[in-house]
Amino acid sequence: MGGAKFYLTTAIDYSNGDPHLGHALEKVGADCIARYRRLRGEQVHFVMGMDEHSQSVVQAAERAGVTPREWVDRMTATFADYWRRLLCSNDDWIRTTEPRHIRAVVALLERIQERRADDLFVADYEGLYCTGCEEFKQGAQIVNGRCIEHPTLELVATKERNHFFRLSAYGPRLLALIASGAFRVEPAIRRNEVVRLIEAGLQDVSISRQRLPWGIPFPGDAEQTVYVWFDAVINYLSATGFPDPRYERLWPADLHVIGKGITRFHCTLWPAMLLAAGIELPRQVWAHGYVHWEGVKMSKTAGTAVSLDAAIERHGADALRYFLLREVGFENDGNFTWERFDARYTADLADTFGNLVSRSLSMVERYRQGVVPDAAAANSPLERAGQEATLAYTQAMDANELQAGATRIIELASRANRYVEETAPWKLAKDKRDPELDQVLASLVRTVARLALLSVPFIPEKAAAIWTALGAPRNVGDLRLADTTNLSVTGWRVSKLAPLFPKDAPG
């Protein structure tokens, strides 16, 4: 029997340009959570995908001299390839041009029409429209006449007669759900922002556009197209098979991972849509910060000084995953520079983690012909440190504190390196103190095995390589976090491992 269901999603990305490090932070962060939940024994369903209905997609296709369909097909291949290169383990890939998604959008609108007909109405709307956000902007979202998210784009004065959703009716109920924890918005800084937004009063939302050549026709009105943001968030339901009743095997989502710039849609409009349709709300939204280059947010519209391709090539996918989650983090904004990337790579991955693995396996080969000796490790100070580190790691990862989880791994590796210096196995071997040497070697191998398991969510390829080099009888993918408690390494035959994080890596 499997463990509890855990349905996890990321935001789906606009198909209007190549991905950058900001996208990568979100995807590897969500993948880290998915891999950790699998280690916990949960039945994870992890969904990523593409947002393909927007004015910006039409404009990008026109600039490229291709049709919107040709453009989105090209973009989905590009994004999917990058996420494969970054070792993302998603179970599904949803595109908003797919029939299953279109069916879900129509079904959700029809449910709202049936249950809460007064929540949908037609009215005129006039305002400043940001093509980057695909959203009419309010005063608080405009600085110096520009959208705060896309300051390089001109706002477009627009007046239309559209279908509206009565979002203003849902403020009190949303506040109550957030306060009770039934609908969790994390981290706390984002929850406070959302609460202030709702308390200031929600505005009714235009949920259609006068018929664009690229989009989902609004049910019952062939002259209107479903507004891209109303369309896009429904992907989380589409991927469950909604409106097929079996969608409830996955729904509600346990966690939506998004960027902080789209909390308004995910923490007000989306839950209100579900309430109107009589559908259970997602359990939690986690809104991460941005990746900055010299203090400026990376974005497609503003351009970026760092290409995702160059960042992956610098030290490899595992190293980039680790750096983004350890140095930038998954809560606040963080800065990316080549110098910081190189420094973290060298200090944490090469000199601490990689060095421990290399010296531990080498000593087992040198002193015990590659076979891990039979020695009790229960009273080893390193074993106690490993147990404490695993507990702290688990607490951090349960709370989606990925930066803290990564820190616990490196702290344990540092402690193990100090243990090598304290016990000096080379002296024990020289003095023929075999029982003590056996205990030291067994403790080190157990620690390396523990570290391999704990690091799977962060550096999955390197973790698998370590596990293989340990000669363990089971595949690392079959293991669970609980296996660290009574993990016996006696008799494992270790093998040489090429440097995990070579100092002569590109850069």
C-alpha cells in the first residue's frame, strides 16, 4: 500500500520567450519538494506545463513569422528540454491548448453559471493593460506610469465590453479561510500581503476579452475569448481529469508553487472561482521570491545577463539546483552572480561534500579492500550527529524550508570531515588498531549513505552516483527517509568514484 496522496503543481509559464533562472528556481524548488515527499513515502503527482493562450504569445509568433500553434509547439519543446536538463521529475505536462484543458475551462464556467449565476455578468471596462502580465493594472501596481512587474513595457489604454466575475463578493470568506488555515498562504510575508490586499477590498474581474484569434471561446458568447488568467489557473484542475468525477483522486491540490508576483491570481481569484463552482480549495500556496542579477529581477521582457544554458553548463545541473536552493533560497529574493555560484560550488560541494565522499570510499578501499567492515555505529559521535541532522532536515523540509534543508546536509558533511581529522584513520591503520578503524570506517560509510539519501531532492544525479559507488543492495529510488534509522552497511563493496564536483569544472 502506498502513502498519502500529494498533488503538487508549479505555475505554468508563458510561451512568449525562453526560460531564465527565475523559472528555474521555481521548477527545481518544486521538484525538490516532490522528491522529498517521495522519500517520505507519499504518492506524489507532480505537474508542470505551459500557458499558451495570451496576447503576448500572438505577438511573439508574429515577430518570429510563424503561427501561434507553431510558436507554442516550439516553446513547449524548449521549456520541457530545460526542465529535463535540470532533472525535474514531473509526472505530467499540461498545456492550455490541449483538449482536456479546454474541456475543464468550459466545465468550470458552466458550473459557476449553474450555481452562482449572479457572479457572472457583462459590463464595460476601461483601464491600463500590461501585456507582460496580461492584466489590467490598478494604481498600486503602477510606478512612474509603468507596471511594477514589467517596467520596460508601455501600458496600453484599453476599453472593452467583457464578461465579469464578481470577485468582490468573496473577500470575507477568503479572509476567514486563510485565518483558519483551511487555505494556507505561505510563507508568512506573502500571507500578510494577500490579507492586506483582501482587506483593502477586492474588485470584480473581467474574465473575457473581445474575441482574439488565439484563445478559448467564452461559453455561450462566440464574440468573446476566456481571459488568459481565468483560463490558466484552471490547468491545476485540468490535469486531474476534471470534470470527470475521478478528478477527486488527486484534488484538492496539496501545494501550488508560484512566484510572488502572481499571488493575486492564485490567492484571491482562483480560490473564489472554486468557491463559486462548489469545488474544494487547494490546501496551500507557496509563493517564492525572485532571482536577481546585481539587484535587478530577471525577466523575459527586461532581458537577463545570465542565460539558463550558461548557468547549467557552468558546473552542471546538480550544482545549479543546489546553488539556487541553498544560496538564493525559496522564500525571499536572492542574488545570482558567477562569483557566488563558484564560491558556493567550491566550498560546499567540492571541498566539503565531494571531499568527504572521496576520502571515505578511498579509505575503505585502502584499508579493507573495498569491503565495509562489520562494526557497531550506534555509539559513534558521528552517528548521533547524523540522527540529529536528519531530524533537523526533516523538520525544515516538511515546512518547505529548502534553504535550511540544504544547510543541514552540508553541516553533516562538515561534521564528518572533522570526524576524519579527529579519529585519523591512517594512524589507526598504522598502529594496527583494527576494531577502532572498523568503527570509524563503518561510521563514515553510514554517514555517506545517509547524505546520499538526504541529498536526493537537491542533487539527484550525484546522489544516485554516490549510492551506486557504495555498492548498496537496493536502488536509491526504492529507499525512504525512514531507512536511515537502521541502515546496515556491513559487507557493502564500495568502488572508486570520479570526482563528484571537479575543481576544473567550466568557469
